[in-house]
Amino acid sequence: MLREKLDYSSSGVNIDEGNLFVEKIKKLVAKTLDENVPENIGGFAGFYNIGFAKDMAEPMLVSSTDGVGTKLKIAFMMNKYDTVGIDLVAMCVNDIIVTGARPLFFLDYIATGKLSADRMVDVIKGITDGCSQSSVALLGGETAEMPGMYAEGEFDLAGFCVGIVDKKNVVNGESIEEGDLLVGVKSSGLHSNGFSLARKLFFEHLKMKIDDTIFGTQSLGEVLLSPTKIYVKLVLSILQKYRIKGMVHITGGGFYDNLPRVIKNGLGADIYPDRFHKLKIYEYIKSLNIVDNKELYRVFNMGVGFVMVVDKSIADELVNYIKLLGEDASVIGEVTGINKIRIQGVDF
């Protein structure tokens, strides 16, 4: 009895589709590479020349990894994949920049049940867009086709970033003191956090559809899929001009969990939401009165994606400088001697 010959394709892995994908993204990736990425060295790993670090007294490498979470579910519903890559880069580089480090290079990991070269090219377009916004090199990546692991048409993303900073320039919050002020920089929307709650609210509780019109012209899907803002170039410009005591990327955990990462040593902060930048999506969610106010500030960024802690003497000047650079900012709070994060209208 002759047995049927098996091959990788019959088990669900299409090597040819993978090779096609690699060919299609080569030019996109090449656009992100800088003079520190040597040509024709190795084929199994990426190389990055850090010879410039000789000018630093004590160079420190800084690393971060993150994903996009269930925001990907919105992309699946919209059949739109060219912005989630921006989110992926943003979640990593924004976490790097809060330390005062400059992001250098990025790597991605894509896992899917069945590889679609065209769909994944759109994902890479977003990743390379995010890399360009951050001035980082897309040094490598892994695309894993794993039959049976994911629902049809779905995939997951992870990103990895490495940056560098001179140890003397690390921003860690140790110099923060009572009376310092918090400057908040506007977000672009939900960024990449709180989507499990948002999806339950809009699609299960309110029975809305992904293409329902909201705020006059945009669909709900378009509003939810708005890419995470990347703060790298803004922050690097600020660090050349001002002394920043601490920085916070408002991600999962909102204000209650993220601010204590830099406001330590028995200190806390009072936050004033009436000074926040009013984003329609958050004003709408608040107006529904379905999610408790405290939960909103524990899950979402509520219109503030990035916070800088500075001496009160430079806060107003910093706000004006940020606006000069094309972003919106305001003083949203102050450091207190109470070891607690308090939101006005919620906690006091």
C-alpha cells in the first residue's frame, strides 16, 4: 500500500507565500535603515553600530517590548491593517523615551494561522511608518505561520525596541518633589489600551456596528482605530532644552497605575481633568454614564497620552514650547506630599 507523501504546504504552512511576503517588504524596511546599520553582514541576526556611544561617559542600553492588545479586533472588523503597525511601534518607543533614552532600532513578531502576504504587507507599512516617525531602524522580524493557533484571518503582533542613554541623563523621577507640576500632552484617542472595555461598551452594551457614524463624519471603527501618537521627536527636542524630572506614558492602568512609576518616595499627585484636552470619544463615553468615573481614569488615557513632571518655574514655558512644536499641552496637576494619586471629581 502506497502512502500519500506529506509536505509542509499540506500541513498549512505556505513557504512560497512567506517568501513573497519577504520580497514585498524589502523596500519598505530599507527606508527605515540608517548609517548605523551595516550592509551585507549576517543573515540570522540584525547588526547596529553604536560607535557613537564613545562620546557618552557611561552609555546604557534600554529595552522595551509590547503589543497592540485587542485593538487588533477592531482592525479585523474593519479589514484595515495599515495603522496597527504604528500602534505597535508607538507602544514600545514611547516606553523607551520616558527614560530619557533615544530609541535606536525595532524588531517585530507576527503570528498567524494562515499567512496572507498582502495583509501582512499592510501591517509592515504601519510598522515602517512608526519607525520613520521615531527615527528608528526596523532591524528584523519574525513571521510565524502556525495552523490551528488563530482564528481565520486573525493574527497577533509583538514589538521590541532598544534605545540608548548616557547614565547621567537617565530620567527616573528621583528628583521629583512636592510642588512640581505635571504637564500633559494630548493623545490621539484610545491609543492601544482599554479596548476590551471599549468593545464591550460599544458592541455588546450599546449594540453599535463598526461602520456606524459617530461625531458626524467618522465611523466608530475609524475613531477607535486612530493610531497611537508617537512622542519620540517631541520629547527629544524638549530634553535638549529643559530639565525634565520624570516622564510617564499613559498606557494600561491609566493614571492610577502609571504615575506612581515615577512619582515615588512617599509623594503623590492631584490631577485636574477640567484642564485635560477634550477628545470627543472620551466625552461621549463619559456622557453615557455607563462606566464608573474612577474606572475611566484607571483604564483609559482620557485625552492625555504623555506626562512630564517639571519644576513649577518652567511649566508654562514648557507648555508654550510644546505648542510651538505642533502639539497640544497643558498643566494638568501637581505633585503632593500625600502618597496617593487623586483625580479631582473622583477622589476629592
